[in-house]
Amino acid sequence: MRKVHPEFAYQSRELEGQIEGILGDPPDRKNYQRMVEALVGEYAQGGGIEDVNMLAFALVDHIEFSNPKGLLAEAEDYEFGDAARVFAMAECKGDEAAKMYAAIAESMPDLARQAIITAFLHKNPRKWDDDDQSLDQLSANDDGDDIDDEDAASDDFAQMFDRDGE
């Protein structure tokens, strides 16, 4: 298990929610497939929304990873990394998907780097540790020393506003 940058963990969780939202309940695979095909087509033409999650959504069903350890290492830093290295660690199968992969490598390499890693983390959840962000975990080491037990104003504080000096 490896730690990843918190933003990658967040984007991976968001991608999961996005996929579930598009699929719906009960799952509508035709709608999902139309959405993916539309995104792939947009990105293949050099356009598309410049959003990590939308790009990862377009990639996730078409991408294959050749270097999981390298991608995990790249997932430690969200902002900075070698986009060319990340592109070399994966590829997209299918004509339109391969065209999209080449187009995003040229037009938005840094964003695509983040999207590739996000798609990788989404598809490989057992290879990395997600920080527990639940309220129970966040409050585990809280000893309550930041809570002021006294709700009433002190006499000194109250006298600052007393015009009569009483």
C-alpha cells in the first residue's frame, strides 16, 4: 500500500461518484456509453472540457497501464510531475481512444497526466491508501483543548463596553 497525494485520492473518489451518477440506478449502460463516446470524440478532436475528472472519465474505460509502480510513484505529487513519463506508462486501445490519447498529450499534457493517474487510482483501489477523512478519524486526536468552557464574558471584557463605568 502506498500513500498518494490527497488531491489524487479526492479526484479518484469524485470519479467513482461521477460514474455512478451517469450510470444511475438502475444502471443505464447505453446512456453511460453515449456519454463516454461523446467525451472521447471531443478530446480526440483536440477540444473537450479542461477538467481532470471529465478527462479521467473519458479515459477510464479505454486505458491500460504498463507500469503500475511508476504510476503510484507519480501519484505522490499532484501539481508537479513528468507528463511524458506518465504517458509512457499507459496507452489507450481502439482507434478513437488512441487518437484522444495523442491529442491530450499534445494539447493538455499536465492535466492529462493528472487524469491518467486519477483513472489508474480509480481502477486500482487496492494498490494505494486513502486517508480516512471521516469525522471520527479527524477528531481522534482532538483533546478538546480548543474549546472554551466559559461562555460568559469576563468582567474586564464587559467593562470595556460599559459607558457609565458600573
